[in-house]
Amino acid sequence: MTFPRYRQRWRDDFYAVLAGLMPGYQGSPYAFVRYGDGEAAIIAGRKYQTRADGWKYPGGYSDISKHLCNSLCCSLPGYSLGLPSPTYEQEHLQELLPFVRVPYDRITWSKILIDTNYPKLLGKLPQFIGDCAVVGSSPKADFFVPANGVDPFIGDEPINATVAELRREQRPILVSAGPLSNIIIHRYWSLQAGDTRQTIIDIGSAIDKYLKGRVVRVYSKLKHKSRDWAPFIGGVPDV
């Protein structure tokens, strides 16, 4: 099996993450799941409020904390992670690293698809929308999940129903469902047989312009510049 490798290079990893959506891709399907400050807060049991995406978390440990932690611990072949920056988001990264079990070359930044890479992604989105199955909180999505499914937690039954539908998909899959994306992708990757998997990517709010018809994030204004994202120093804990 041949999967994309991440080198912690801002431009190279952008194309590596999207490789499985490109025409002529010859490698094996893979999963890419992103963890930011919201996911870190839920795993750590902290209160969290998002201004942009329609969900909040009251704090404490719950089923969604457990499910997000399980998705972070996954070490299955082809499963890869986007993590907070070790330079600008060190606190969140340190909360997540003890649970990481994938090799170093399957880790890149959680923001790899946005900031200064976002204009390049915008140029490819029309192709991706046409060629991929989309999971999101919009009627335009092929598979609908609510934007506020974090608190109260949407529950296992609707997530399992969505995953069951995704397992019949013959197209690559884009997921834009906040922290629920991590759980959906993890369950899909854990349940689907290796020879029937599709590439599945947590594309997040980067797809809002086409999925919701509006953008709310700073990076979507196209004038926002990413800072100098430093590489992930050292490795990750041994299993």
C-alpha cells in the first residue's frame, strides 16, 4: 500500500493531503482528520465556544470526549492527522500529542488547507464538489449532519447511520462537520474493509463558500497570511 507522506512543508503537504482527490492518483485511499483548539478542548474537558460554526461545549468529560480521543489514538494504515502548530498552538498540541499513535510522516498541520494555501484550494473546489461525496451541515451536502451536534451530542445512532451510507460510496469523501468529522471519519476507516475504502478528508470550513454560500473565517477573505508554521519537532510517543 502506498499512501501520501507528509514532510511538514507548508506547500508540499497541501498537495499531499489532496493527492487522493486528484485525477490519476495511483496510491491507496487514505484518511485525513484534523484536530484544532475545539477538539483539544473537548478531549481535555474544557469549556469551549465557537463564534463561527454553530456549536459550543460546556466542559467536562462526555461521550464525545471519549469518541474524539479514540479517533486521535487510531493507528490504522493510511490514517493521518492534522495537528495544531507546535509554534503558535503549543498548548493545544501538548494536550493532544500523548494520544497520537500514527508515524511522524502521517502528521501535518491542522490548518494545511487554509491560510495562504486557501486560494489554491478554492481553485480546485469546483472539481472536488463534482467528483466527491460531501458530508456537512447544509442541504447541499450529499449527507447531512447538524451543525450543533456537539452539545447535546448527536449520539451514536445518527453517526452510525451516516457511516453506513458512506460505506456504500464509490467516490472520495469530503467531511465538513466540525468535531463530528473526526468521529465519522474514524468510524468509517475502522469499519470499512481496506480494499473498499475511499479517500476521506476532513475539509472543514474551507468548503463553506460552496456548501453554505457564505464564508465566516478570517482566512476566507484571501488577505489573511499564515505565519511561519514550524515543523513538528521530534517524534510521537511509541505505541
